[in-house]
Amino acid sequence: MALIVQKYGGTSVGTTERIEQVAKRVAAAHARGDQVCVTVSAMSGETNRLVELGTAVDPGAAPREIDVLLSTGEQVTIALLSIALHKLGCPARSFTGRQAGIRTDDAHSKARILNIDATRLRSQLEAGEVAVVAGFQGTDTEGNITTLGRGGSDTTAVALAAALEADECQIYTDVDGVYTTDPRIEPNARRLERITFEEMLEMASLGSKVLQIRAVEMAGKHNVPLRVLSSFEDGPGTLITYEEDGMEQPLISSIASNRDEAQLTMAGIPDKPGIAYAVLGPIAAANIEVDMIVQNVGDDASTDLTFTVHRNDYERALEIVTRIGEEVGASSVTGDNGIAKLSLVGVGMRSHAGIASRMFEALAGVGINIRMISTSEIKISVVVDDKFLELGVRTLHEAFGLANEA
Amino acid sequence: MALIVQKYGGTSVGTTERIEQVAKRVAAAHARGDQVCVTVSAMSGETNRLVELGTAVDPGAAPREIDVLLSTGEQVTIALLSIALHKLGCPARSFTGRQAGIRTDDAHSKARILNIDATRLRSQLEAGEVAVVAGFQGTDTEGNITTLGRGGSDTTAVALAAALEADECQIYTDVDGVYTTDPRIEPNARRLERITFEEMLEMASLGSKVLQIRAVEMAGKHNVPLRVLSSFEDGPGTLITYEEDGMEQPLISSIASNRDEAQLTMAGIPDKPGIAYAVLGPIAAANIEVDMIVQNVGDDASTDLTFTVHRNDYERALEIVTRIGEEVGASSVTGDNGIAKLSLVGVGMRSHAGIASRMFEALAGVGINIRMISTSEIKISVVVDDKFLELGVRTLHEAFGLANEA
């Protein structure tokens, strides 16, 4: 007998028919003798409907009231799922965030969970009944309703799993696991049996939509085994855990790619302390997030600084950088929003040299020019021309043998 | 400065535009220096939408979960109204039933309010801010969400007014007050400036939809002055209070009428103790509610028993009565679902004789035959042929001078 936390997202509970399908999965786990705590999102479309109602009244509505408004979305789902479970003869009870004992700080619309008083949930599970908990919400110490921000239901699931000391936290979604790369780009992409928290974190930070980064961080911190599965078909999904000793780790787990960024370069600027801050300070002050940063030492006393921002921020960033370029006497300021980023992720990099050169060799072999490189302990990212994204992904997937069973 | 509780029903908050109109009324009261506590229903259509979702999963859903589901309707409205008030610069905060301290028993879907811990609401009002409370809901002593049943928002308003010792409880609706009779039948019908709790109770029990009977009872019990007003146009509405000494009471306040009932008669039954029970017991056992009951003593040892039921129950009731008629040896069993009921309501009846005869005289004057009569201390009801309803209402309205200012 295991204690399992399951989480179903908005698409999985998008209609009453789908909620009944979810109920079947939950009831099956319960019938196997597991203690099951389920957390759910709002039915897909519902949160947008509520946001539109609020925006129709005032686009600048107070976050406290927006939270009161949005939290009803998950409350509807917990009631409907409990009803569907009863219909299958499976004992169940719904819990709002407050009833589940989820206490958060008071940062409305982006609250963080402070702690979970799981007394009531635990007695529900010990009585052999399913607990159905509203995701994405809690109450602050004053009893005000808070929400964890979009996608917060993943975080709720992991926090519940940690508080209940669950054996596994299962995230049901519309994909059947984590893949070696985006199957829409590379048809040979393969579902991974397992992946480490660190790799999953890198992938989330590279834009993978499979799991919320906060949820992965929290699972890693509390050592909660996390599994990504499909709510529409059966299958083992992908297990996310810590590296286990004695296990052969694949060199590379996966290849991430995106077209979300734009590149800015300031060339010929004085190579002196504080110059990076002089450029990036005003960017940060304008609330523009910077992703990759590369600084080359030039051959004279000048240097080049290149960085990437989200493509939506490109125009604003270029304007700021042009102004600063004039102030610091840069020889040129250029930008390009036609770029793509390709990344290799894998904990195997730690113990294997030569990964980077194999990557560069493979890309050169098909004529892809690398414009920018950035590395971390378990990741190598390169910036290439936008048009090379698909070719680059397929080339790397082949070069590192990801299509073959690890 | 007064402390006012206002209640707005589903039609009054049916769209975001209407919610903004309501906000203007609330803000205007607040700007006049009043302390304002507002309670609202779900947006019209929303409760039905939620019921349909629940029914789609299981028509026999557990009442506890239905309450979790339905209570979201009012929660959406309190958030939207608070947002609309902020937009007008009016300080406000939303309160769910639980946050407002509304404690109920655990009779899900038809819970009764046990008490209201108004500490938090009172400090909100004393800080000069509007409190926006979800109607129709509360929590039981275990913290489970409960609802008061349909129309329960009126009850919430009155209970809040009693707990806050409000100076007035204002029920905003789609009519501008209580009328001497249905204006769709009698164009000369006149809005009443005031009416007593007892008259309002009689009218509610006669089918007037203006106020929920439980809310009127509770207002009377706690002596909360109740005012019915329109949320769409300005006007003083109708004040419902206790009779005041020294005030000239009109003889008759209003005329109620309906076509909701059907009549059943069992003639020539043995006139002996227990015969009424023998007939009406099986009717009650079939969950059919009986309204008027009249028993005539016949000239021999037999009697006639006539009673009315809701028209929807007519066929079932006739079947039962026919069977019993055979058992007790009745000479005939007849029924008629083509009847109408006309009622005069007025506390003035208590001190004035001759009202009934004036009523009968007026109806006879236009050739309306009376088929059944029933009286209470402040009401006279007669059953007539269906086709005479409009003529009867207009005749009585004229005969008692209700069109003239009282």
C-alpha cells in the first residue's frame, strides 16, 4: 500500500466527461489499496473566463479580489470530481485550499506555500477515503484566500506530497512523459523512463512546459519522487528522481529548443570594471529579463557584450541599449530577433569530457553557424539562426543517439 | 449616519455592467456617510449552470459537494462587486460566508443560520469600508461549506442586519416595491409605502415572489426594518415593519391571486371523527401539500370535504382521493383544476367587521360565484372559477379603494 498524490491539470478536467475519466483513474488507484490524495486545476477555459469577468469590471483589479474570483475555478472541479468518485462507489471528499490546511504568505496572485497542516487530510486518507484538494490556492494567516499563480497546481501537488510524505507525486497531463526532444520537431523523439531533478530543472528553465519550475524545485528539495503521466492513455510516464548510485546515466537526456529569444550586441566598449552593470542595470530596471550573457575580451582595450532577452522585450531592450551605447561610446549596437536556442541537457556531462566539441562538430557538419555559446554544469546552449532550429534539433538528436533505448 | 445592509439578487448582478450599476448605488450610500454591508446572489444563470455541471456528472450528487459547487456562484459576485467598488474609489472587501462568520447547521443545501460572529465585519464597517458578503452560504461547525437553499440570500441579508443591529435591511430586486395587487392584472395597482410583517408573511404564503418567507419571518422575529426597492430605478420602495401605534392602518393592504391550485371534493362521506385524517393522511403520505381545507356539515349524517392542492399534484391527488372515496363509501369524488384563488390581506381586518361581506357583495355584483372560502386573522381567501381571476382582482381593488392614496 502506497500513499500517492495525483495532480490533474485543466485539460484533463476540461469537461464533465473528462472528469469522469479522471475519476476512473483515481478510483482504480484507490481500489488497488493505495491511499490517494488528488489535486486538480480549474476546468480548461474557466480561469480565462473568470479573468475576463474581472477585467471587464476593472483591468487593474485588486489582487486580493482576483484571488477570491479565480479560486472558485478549482472549487468547482473538486466538487465535480468528488461527485464523479461517489458515482463510482469510491468514498471521497472535497477540500478547498483552506480546508486542506494550505497556509501561504499574503502575496496575492503569486503566493508561496508556508506550510500545510495535513491533519484533516491525513485522517481522511487513513479512513480509506480519497481526498480531493483544490490546487493553486490557500489562505494566508488572516484567512484571506490566496492563489499561487498560474500553473500553481503542480506546486500544490508537490507540497501535499511532501506534507503527507507520499511515496510518489504523479502529475497527469496531456503528454505521456518527458521526451528526449520535442516530438513535433523530431519524430524519433523517445519518452524517457527517468530523468534527474537537475535535468528537469534545466529543461523547465529552457522553456519546457511539461512541469512548473517551482514544483520541480520543491520536489527536489523535499526528495518527492515525481512522475509525469498522460491522463488520456495508460503508461508508466517519466519518473523524476535523484541520480541513483550505480545507475548508468545517459550522457545526454534531452535536447531543448526555442524561438522565444532575441539577441543584442554592443561592440567596442571600454573594457573596464562595471561596464556589464552599466549596460545590464538599466535593462533590469526596465523589468526585462536577461537569459544568456557572453562577454568577449577584444584585442585592444575594448570588449564586446552580447546577451539575449525574451523576443517580446526586443524593441524596448534595443532602445535602451542604443541609448547606453552612445553614453559609453560603443562602436556599434546591433540586434537580431531571428535567432533560435538549442540546448543539450544531461547530468552525464559532469563526468564526460568532449560533449561540447561533439555538439559543435555535429552542427558544423550540417553547416550551422554558432553565434553564441553558454554552458552550465549539466547544460550547453548555443544560439543559431532561427531557420536552423529544426535541422539543429534533428542533427543533435541523431549525433547523441537519443532515439535508441538508453 | 446609519448602518445599512443591502441585498442584490441574481438579476441585479446578472452582468458585469449591472454589477457596476450596483456598485454605484452602494458607493452612493457609502458617500452619504452610511456604514454599508452588501450581500449578493450569484449572477443570474450561474447557479443553473453549476447545477447542470453537477447533474451532468451525477443527478444524485452528495449535497455536501453540491454546496461546494454552488457556493462558488456568490463568491464570483463578491469579488466582482468589490473590484467595481474599488474602481469608484470606494474602499471595500469581499467576504465568503465563512469569512463573514456565518455559522449554519449541517443540513447541506437547506442549512439554517445558527449565528453570525460579526466581529470581522464590524471592524470592516467601523474602518469606514464597505463589506461585501456572499449570500446563500455559510460553514457548519466542522468548517464544511453549506448553502441555505435557493433564495437564501434574502435570509443572509436579514441575518446580517440582525447581527450587526442594522438600522435597515434593503432588499434590491427587479420590482420597485410591494403593490396593492399584481400590476400586470390591475394597471391601477399602487406601490405601498409600508406594510406590516404579518401582511407580508401572508402575501409570501399566498405566492408573492417579492420576498422569501423565511427572510420575512426572521426580520419580524429580530425586528429588522426591511425595505424592498428596485435596483434599476430610484425610489423609496416599500418598508416592512411592525404596526405602529397611532398610525392609521388601511383596512386592506393588498389583493393576492393565483392559478396554482386545483380543488378536490369528496361528498357524502360519513360524518364521524377521524374522517378528515382518513382522507388527508394518504395525501400527506404522498408528499402532496394541501392548502385550503373546508368541511361542510351536511343535513343528514354525512359531510362534504373539499381541499386544494398544487395544480401539478392534481392528477396524483385525484387518484388517491378516488381510491379512498371507495373505501369510506363516499357518494361522489370530484375535482377541478380550473380554479383561481383571490385573497384580501390586511391587518385592518382585526379591528373592522364586515370586510368579508363587502368582499362577497362586490364579487356577487359582477356575477362571480364563490366556491370555497377560508379565512385567517388578517386574510380572506376565496376560490372562484379560473376565468374570473382578472375580473375578481379588479373588482376587489376598486371595491376597497386601493388605487387611491391610503
